[in-house]
Amino acid sequence: MRSKKPGICLALVFAFVMLFSILGHTPQADAYKGLILPSGEKMAPMELLTLTPGADPTLNQEAVFVAEWWKKIGIPVAAKAMEKGALVKKIFWGRDFDATLWYIGGERFPSYMQYYYSAAEIYEYGWNFMQYKNPKYDQLASDWLTMLDRVKAQSRAFNLQKIIAGENPQIPLISDTQLTAYNNKRWKNWINQYGGIHTFDSICSIDPAGGDTAKDILKIGLLKEPDTLNPLGTGFTETWSIIKNIYCGGMWNQPTALYRTAPGSGKIIPFLADGDLRYDDAANTAIVKLKKGIKWHDGTELTAADIKFTVDLIKEFKVPNYKDCVDIIDKVEALDDYTLKYYLTKKNVNFYNKTMMMIILQKQKWSTIAQEAKKQKDPTKYITQYQIKNPMGAGPFKFVDWKKGSYILLDKNSDWFFKDYTMPMGTGTLKFDLKVDKILFKIYASKELRTLALKNGDIDICTIEIASKDDFQANKKMTIVEWGNDWTDFIGFNCSKAPFNDPAFRKALHYLIDKKFFVKKLQQGYAVPQYSVIPAVNRFWSDPNCPTYGAGWSMEKRFNKAVQILKEAGYTWESEN
């Protein structure tokens, strides 16, 4: 889902907790005990669920501190760490939780402002796992997705963010600043853009530092074994770092399908498409032309039939990851080998930002898989969990080999249509000269082993811990690049149960969280506090004027404010000091 963030060892967490008591960062311990709900019932013990320290140390540490702060106003809360798969199952599928510390973001166009908080997404596999309900929000968000004017859409997005910031079904915490180190004796001219330097554009345009040869292998370190190479069934960042180089299209960030976002400006520009699409507002249809000569890795041509097949397959099997890409499509016709006509059920910006950028599958390969899926008891599960052993794409690299637990090897697609292709990038241009001959994704069991591999020259690039920065800066072979993460940590509440369904309760808890403390103590300054659920690095869409809930206040002032809010909402305590 996202790359891991810098952190400190767990021992420091307990050291900080001790410092709280010594330095008075929190009010007198247990000043209030036994929170009584407005109903007269005593609040039951609650759990704040998050990942283990090994999976994400920062999330884990944040949960520990938040639980300590909340205890001070009589909330019986404990931070509980879980393995990632079990946590996802519990909060997303089971909806069996009180509150969780998780993360959100990763999309240039933040369509999750609609689907993450929509009441229509509270079904079993829906995105609104917090089960937040607000009819006014639903209407405004639904209308927002019809706004094709970017300035008007921005204003509405700001309005939506303020509603979430006011009702707090989610409390945004911080976004970290990522540090990426690379071997400058091996590769140069990396692009630092939205999403960091380790992007599709960089890999297609970096230059060998020692001069171009026929054996230029880019070695990248992964922390997690990919769960699958099936683009219909994965959402993990580590897996997409591989898939995005094989296929055309994707789910978020830098999909390179019919259209894509231009580096720097974020404007939507043609990629596989031949020119701008022709949208008929009255008929709610769109004509898209496809460039000629784009080839799959087996040498056959990518045509309109492949794109129509992909849309039809995803609609038929109700593939969850692409629901918002195809739900707005009534049907699509291939008028000829290079012309598509889309019939939309409604005007929706997801057509531009999702449908036109979604994954493209080869009809020849996937037809057989689809036929087999229809015979299964659960066709959707079959097709999303089908293990693709030899991915067939039309991207810059071909799949070669996957040795489980060790590596994945890709080879340059010499017939890639976009080799030597030039596109706008900010005020300049970007050329895909494709100097990388092979990509070797090496798999490591820990960040420490991966960092050591970078130091020893076994890999060429990876994110590094803050604690390693000085060592890498002293190494003349290494260059460090900082970039703002496009993910935000947040606390999400189960809004279907008391007291988490009470906006006043959630607001009081928000006041007790010192985000700048997280930035200073947990991230050593390499992060920024977040007050909107859209990360601040996404400058066009993130509202800079959301309420800050006592930023700069002392913990005593925060504490008093939280107590005041709860008292005014009808809460009492068994013991009040």
C-alpha cells in the first residue's frame, strides 16, 4: 500500500513515555477516571489497532502515545499491534474494531474523498470501513465528481475536507519526509517529483553514470515479497513498483494508459491515446483514438479490442480495485482497431482520472482466465487471486523470472512504443531514452539488511532511515534526495458504535493529539503535521485552511479543551480531579 517510513527502535518509545511523566508533557496522571457516556453507561475498554513495530514503526509508536494521551481523560484504551493481513481483515472486511491507526493517500486526483466516506461504500467490501454517514456530504461529494472545471472542483474539494475535519471520522496525523539514497556512480539524472524519485518516469529516463552499455542493470531493494503479479488483485506499493513497469495503466500515482498526468503540472495528457478525447456532453459519450503500432510483449498489436475487453471483464467480475473506473460506464464499443466509444451512465471526473488511466489487459491471454473464472463458485475471487506466472504487458519491461524470497528480474522491451518519446515536464521536457537494460528487484527481510545492501553496492537505490542519513552523506558514492510523502497517517473510528459515532467525542480526542510532537520526537523533523485527509504535498487539492485543533498549544490546554467538549456533550466521570 505504501513504502515504509523512517522510525526509531521500540525502546525509545518507552523512554519517551517516561519523559512525558518527568517533563510534564501530559497533565497529572489519571486526572479523570471512568468515562461515563451520555447514556449513563460506563465506557467499555477500547482498542486502538495498528501495525507491528516491524511492519511500520512510526504507526506503532504513534498509537502508543495516542493511547497514553487519551487515558488521561478517563478513556480505557490500549494500543494493540497486529500483523498487516490480520489487521486489514479485521478493519476493512470484518468492521470489528473501535479505532485504528492507518494511512490514506497515494492518488494524484483524490477520488477517495468520495468513496472513503460515502454511505454507499459501507457494504462488505466497500472502502468506507469507518461506516461514516452524512447525507449532505454524500450529495456534495457525488456532485463534486461531475465537476469537470478544475477550479470549481478544487473549491468543492476544500469544502469536503472541512466537513471531514469538523466531524472527525478520521483524524489526520502526519506525513513523513522520505529519504531516498542512490548510488551516483551507477545512475544519474533521477527525477524528484510527486511520488518521489523512484517512479516510472525516472526508470525510463535515468542515465548510466559510467556511460551506456548493453549490460546496465538497475538493482532495486524490496522489503516485501510481492503478493501476486496479478494487477486485478493487489494494492501493495511493493507489488505495483514491479507491475507498473510491465503493464500499461494502473490504479494510482503514475498510471500510463490511454491518458496520464504530466510530470510537474499534473495536467491530463494523451499517452496511448492519439490526441484529446472527444466528449459529447449532450449524449454523455466519448470518442477516444488509440495510437497505432503499440505492441504487447509477444509482438502482437495492442488494439481497441483489448481495451474494450478489459472494461467488460472488470464490469462482469465486479473487480473491487477498479469499481470506480467502470461503474460509470454503461458500455464501450470498439468502432475499429484504433477507435473506442464510451457510453457513460453519468458525467463523472473519474472517467478522466480513473477510466482513462486504468489497467489494460491483453484479450488473448485473459480470455482463457475469464472463461475458467465463470465456472467457479466465486468468479471474482478466482480472477483477482489468479496467480499470473508470466505477466503479459505492453510496458517498457518484460517479465523474465521470479525466484521466491530472492529476486524478480525484468528485461528491457526494445520494441516499447514510447522509447525516445518526448513529453512535457513542468516548464521543460522529459525523454524516455530507456537506458536501463534490466531491472533486478532484490527482496530483503528487513530495512537494516536492505540498507547494508545499498552500502555494499548490492543494490542501487532504496529509501533509508533518518538514523542512516549521516553515513550516506559522508559516502561520496551516495546521493540523498528528500521528498514529501503522498500518504497521511490517520486515526479512523468505527462510526457505527457508541461513543465513536459521536462527533463531539471524536473532536475531543483530536484535541489531545500533539502532531508536532510526532514530527519532532518520532520523525526528528522529517515530517509535517497534517490537518486535512489529503496530504499537503498534493498542493492543488489539499486545503491549507482546515482547523488545526490546538496546534502550538500546551498539553494542559489541550486537556482542558477536551474535557470541556465532553462535558458540554453530556459526558461525566466516576472520578474527577
